[in-house]
Amino acid sequence: MGLRSFIAKRVVYSVILIIAVICINFVLFMVMPGDPTDFLLQGYSRESPEQRQAREQLLRDLWGIGDPWHVQLIKYMRNLFTWNFGIEIIGRRPIAEVMARKIPYTLLVLGTSTVLSILIGVLLGIEVIKRRGSLFDTGSVVVSLILSSLPTFWIGLVLLWVFSQYLGWFPGAHAFPTDWAGGKWPVPVVTTPVYSVNALTYNIQISISESWKLVWGYISHLILPLATLTIFGFGGWLLLTRAAMLDVITEDYIVTARAKGLSETTVLYKHALKNAALPIVTSAALSFGFILSGAIITETVFSYPGIGGWIWDAINFRDYTVLMAIFYVISICVIVANIIADILYGVLDPRIRYE
């Protein structure tokens, strides 16, 4: 079977898997205790039981909660496949619109931290292999285990206390300065129309100070949550790289490469890493696939307006429409990431054949 046939086959399987995930998510949320109307009716606690029941029925009809389950499932699948996620039960905003605003923040903080964690973990893992059996090796393993075991909220709170409260170097919450929300955004580019007898031209002025103010406003708020996730994540990649490399460095082709007089750096990076990369690629694909799930705890600690905090609010308010939409998008990302990982297997390891 050629690569194209393999990809086509995986795409068909992926579509079937997506449909199965949709059905499982639907059933899961249908059997969960609680109801979105419980939250919506909290403001009407003083009404009589008859009025409360009538209002509850009105809300169920409005949001389609009162429809038979098979009708809800058909509507749900139809809307998902057309990317019509509906309206938030709590915020009354289009879910697709809210998701489009929050995804860039999650991609920025979680995507960047994932890349940094992989790079730092893999490079340090190779350096540990160079010095295996030494104090550096033992210390790196112990530190990695400790950092990977610490709760992210604890790391975040420590960074907040040290760098925000005590030193005052970085802000401790939000994705940008709060005064920007009031309309005081930096204006790095100013366009002024210039009128003449024959034409209309524009004078464009770029302010370096305003540009830096805009960039630093985002970066300064990004540093602490980014550091929290990177500190928590790189230790796992170091341990994974070390374990994968230990299985490879005793192979005959590694012994042969060393016997040829190749440097240890060349042996590890050019020969050992390429053959030890499969578990790293698999884990990296899954990590990137789950990026859109957000970092719920970290985003909550730093009040970062990403997908993670949105998931937390939806859970608290039992906003099933939001949760179903997010899980649907996450499922697609994970499935696509797995397909990409399978394709990369053939590139990294010529021994793999799609037969």
C-alpha cells in the first residue's frame, strides 16, 4: 500500500472515529447529572412552583433541551458538521465567535510552552545521555521527576509571588494591561489622509515606542503562564528522551559509528536521536493535538482568557453546548495530529512500510 492509499484509508477511519466521538460525547453529557436550566433559574427562586415550572419549560423549549434525545442528536451532528456550534447558554454569545477570540491566546501560551518544553527537554535529555552515570545525570532525573510532579497551580502561585508581588517585574493576571480594555490601546501605525487637487494620498507614520508598548504589553503578561507550563512540562520530555536514547546507544550501529571515530555529538544527534525519535514524535503529536484543550488550572490562576478558563466556566454553569463544541474541535485536532505522526514515522524510519 502506497503512502497516498494509507493517508486516504486513515482519513476514512478518522471520519468514522469523529462520528463515534460525537455520539459518545452526546451520550456522556446527556447522562450527566444537573441541567443548564438549574443555573438559569437561580434568579427566579422567589417565584411560585407553577411559575418556576413554566419558566423551566420555556427555557427547555428555547434551547431544545426538551426535544427527544434522537432529535437532539441529529440536530447536534448536523450543526457540528456545518461548524454551527450554537449559542452559549450563559453568555448568549455565538460559540464559534467566542472560540475564535479565545483560540489565539491558548495557541500563544500553550503552543509556545509545548515547543519550548520539547526543545529544552530533548536537548537536555541528550546532554544527560552524554554524561550518563554522572552526578549531572542523577540530578537531572531527580529534578525532572520533582518538577513533573508539582501541581501547575503551585508553580504558578510561586512565580506570581516572586516575580509579580515581591519583585514587581511582571503583571500577574490577564493577557494585556487592563486599561487597554477601556480603549487605551497603543496605536503603532497612524494613517493620515493627504488631499491634493488631483489625488488622495495617505501619510503613514510608524511609532517605535507605541509598537514596543503593544508588543511588551502582550509579552509581559505571557511570561509567567508560559514559564509555569514550560517548567512543568520539560522534565517529562527529558525523561522520555533519556529513556528512548538508552535503548538505542547500545545498538551495533552506534558501536560501529563510534569505532569509525565519529564524535559523541555526531553519534548522538545524527544516528541515535533519529532512531529514538519515534516515541518522541508520538508524544509530541498528542501534545500538539491537545493544545486547544487549554491549560485550565494555569489559565485560571493567571486569569488568562483562553480555552481552558472557558471550559472551567462551562463546567461550573453546566453549559453543555460549549463543552460539546470544544470537545469536538479537540477530537479533530488529536485525530489530525495522529495522522501527521503516522506520516512522519515513514520519514524518520525507512524500515516502516505501509503494507
